[in-house]
Amino acid sequence: MVLPDVLMLPVAAAVAVLHDANIEVRIVNTAPCSNKFQLMGDCRYVLRQTFSHGVCYLVVAAKMGKEVQ
């Protein structure tokens, strides 16, 4: 089986690609250690993908806005 490369894709697009390839997907969300910057809406994207026991795990993060002072 060939695992499609979905790195840096938006989460919705990555999940669609993997579902089209009949691959089960699990999403692992990350969060910043501080709330210094605002999240930019629902702009989550794939940082890492691993495949284990028939499941593709996607580590995802949200884009952060820049704090201007």
C-alpha cells in the first residue's frame, strides 16, 4: 500500500485524500504552551503523519496570528 503524502495540507483536504485511499485516519491535535498569540480561525494543517497498524495518525496544529505591539 502506498501512503499518500499529506504533510502541510489543511486537515480537511488531508482527511479527504486519505479516505479516498481507504485509509483510516486519527487526528492528534497540538496546542501552544502559551496563549500569547491568537489562533487564526480554523486553519489547522498537518505537521506530521505516521502509519501504524492500518491507521494514519495526523499531528495537526492551528496557524497562529502574530502579536503586534
